[in-house]
Amino acid sequence: MEKLILSNFQAPGDAVMLTAAVRDLHRSYPGRFLTDVRTPYPELWDNNPYLNEIDDDARTTLLTKLVEAHEQGAHVLVIEPIAKRALPWWPEWEGQFTNAGGRSACKRRHGGHRSLTI
């Protein structure tokens, strides 16, 4: 199964069209893709049956790479996942970012989703 992360940071209408693209992708190729998205409109993706969060190993690798990128001078921003289910791994990420000199902030104007910045 292939893993996809689709990103779209344009206008809300573009993100709405991406929801149809994700639906059509999974209807055309059932069981072929694990899909996750990155958009500034998380409410569009609530309860979407076609999305899959990345697995624990991939998430751990991503966390390590993000902290390393920060240590090499990159600015890193992570938005709390859009899934409404339990997120047992979020405190670990928050701790890693805080230990690296980052901060956690709640952005109320975007639905109250927290972000991590280092």
C-alpha cells in the first residue's frame, strides 16, 4: 500500500476540491493508498473515511527529522492533527519540541488546534 500526504495551502475552495479528489482517488483505487492531508482547514476533513494517520514508526522518524532540521537552523511549525480521536503520541511531540527550545500555543481562530513551534 502506498502512503500519500497531500498538501494544499490555498483558498478554502481549493481545499474543498481536494476532498473530492481524495474521495475519487480511493473510489478508483480501493485499498491502494494510505492518505493523509495538510491544509489550513481541518474542519473539512472531520470524519472523512478516506484519511489515515501515519503509523508510529513513520511518526517517530518524522519527529526526529523535524528536531534535526531545527538544530540545523530551520524553522519548524507543527499543527495538531486534525483527527478527533485520541492522540496518545501528542504529549511526546510537545515534550520533544519544548526540550528543543520550542513552544506550544493554542490558535483559537483556527478551531482551537494547538501548534508546536521551534
